[in-house]
Amino acid sequence: MKKTLLLMVLCLPVSVLADDAAHTASAKKLIDILNIYGSYIRTVEDLRPSMLSQYVRFIDKENGEEALMAVSYSHMQTKILTDFYHSEKVKNATVDFYKESFTIEELDAAVEFYQTPVGQKLINELPQLQQKLQLFFASEVNKLQPQAERLMVDFKKDLKRLRDAQS
């Protein structure tokens, strides 16, 4: 009995490590199929205009040297983000988050689905759908701007009334 118990205790860490390795492998496989790391880089590319605008607001737009400097600095910022997204820290965190969110069985089922024609179509179409939705939402939210501005004016008036009443 003692030998069996000792053997179970000694083998348990090996079993846990094997399960963790399988879980990690399943997470990595799904991440690869979904091209998650590629989506991170697309995010950086999507941010490039806003990164450039951060620098452009400080320059004289008629000054070519200042414009080149702004572009250069935005490229440096892009490189910082790209290097970050390619880092082992991000890769490991991504795998860990997938492992926390999904069991091995769920990851394997997702991999199986995404390898089907429908799953592949979803992978290929999803970025365009998301982009269309982003444009739609941006357009519609811009239409709400006057309401938001009126709300802010009303807030400031009410805040002033409250402060005046408290004085």
C-alpha cells in the first residue's frame, strides 16, 4: 500500500506536466490556426495613422524636415509595438490566456472546427467583417457626437448649478 501511494505521488508531477504540455500544444495549435500573432501585427498597422497623428500635431506641417521627423518617430513607435507583440512575453501570455479560458478538449474541438471549410472561411472573412463593422460603428458614433456635446454642455451647467448651490 505504501509503495503504491509513493509511486502515485512520484508519478503525479509527470502526469501533470504531460497534461500541461498537451494543453499548451493545443493552445498553440489554435493560436496558429487563428493567426492570432498576425492579428496583433495588423493591430499595430491599423494604429499607424493615429501614432503618426500624435507627432503631427506638434509640427509645422509646411516644414518638410519636421514632417519627416514625425514620420520617423512614428516608425520608431511602430517598431516598439511590433517588437513587443513578437516577444516571448506576449506569446507566453497569449498561450496562458487560452489555456485559462479553454480546456484541452475545447481547444482541440476548436482546432478541428477551424480546419473545416466553414472554419477556414470564418478565419478568412472575420477580419473584413470586423473592419466593416468598425467603419460602420465609427460612422454611426460620429453621428451621435452632437448629442454627446449637448450632454456635456448640460453636464457643465448642472455642475455649475450644484457648485453654486453648495457655496
